[in-house]
Amino acid sequence: MTTIPISDVLPAKAWSGVAVDKVVLDYDGRHRRRIVLTAESGAQYLLDLAGATHLRDGDGLVLAGGGILLVVAKPEPLLEVRAASPAALLRLAWHIGNRHLAAAIQADRILIRRDHVIAHMLEHQGARVREVEEAFDPEGGAYHGHDHGPEDHHHEH
């Protein structure tokens, strides 16, 4: 089977038309530098970028021979975090950020990866937490959206 090279990445709103194929990837699968992607049709495409890039839902991968390969965010197990007020949601966002967790922040909710310990902590802070299956596209932030534990870095106090 021939692997078709990808020559560029176009943000979701920077291209139009009909894609020739699509690739469905979870959050981790959309943060890549070099990988062979297998699309829905079974065709294989080579993504080979200068640096690791986070592909977002709706991005278009420009194929060397012409055409666009559509990136679709795969639904994955998440926690939906809601609060009684916008101020309460901001406080919850602070607690999530303080633990350096990847989070998709919206006007009325926050989505994070499932973690029963974090869910319990948030509920103790007044959050309404429920399990959902949705596409995960967290904020990039200072740590480029990667989950990591406290052992991965040190704060100066």
C-alpha cells in the first residue's frame, strides 16, 4: 500500500470544500510530529512535520498529490464539570489549573480527562461532575495541554 505524504496543515477555518478522506483521532493521537495515519477509507498518509503540532477538530491536512484529509476529534471518556455560578466555575478552573490538568474551558463548563480522585476533589469544592463521551480539545497553555504530575517540574517558592 502506498503512503501518501502530507505537505501542510491548515486550520479548520482556513480551508473549504470537501475532504477526500478523514482520519479520526483522540486527543493524544492529534498531538504529533511524525506518524503514518490510517484514514477511514483504509488509505495511509504520512504526517512528517518539523515540530510536534496539535491537530484540532476540522483541521485539513494538505495532501502532496492534491486534496485535503479532514481531522476529526474522536469522542473519549471525559468529566464534565459545572458550577452554580460563573464565579464558582472560575474557582474550579483555578483548582484544575493548579494541578496542571489539560482542560477544555467553555462558558458554562469545563471538560477534563476522567479521574475519580480529581472528580472527588472538585465535588468537595461544590462542582457538579458527570461522565461524558465527547471530543477533547483542551487549551494549549503554558504546558501545551499535556497532563503531567508534580514530579515533572518544580515550583520556586
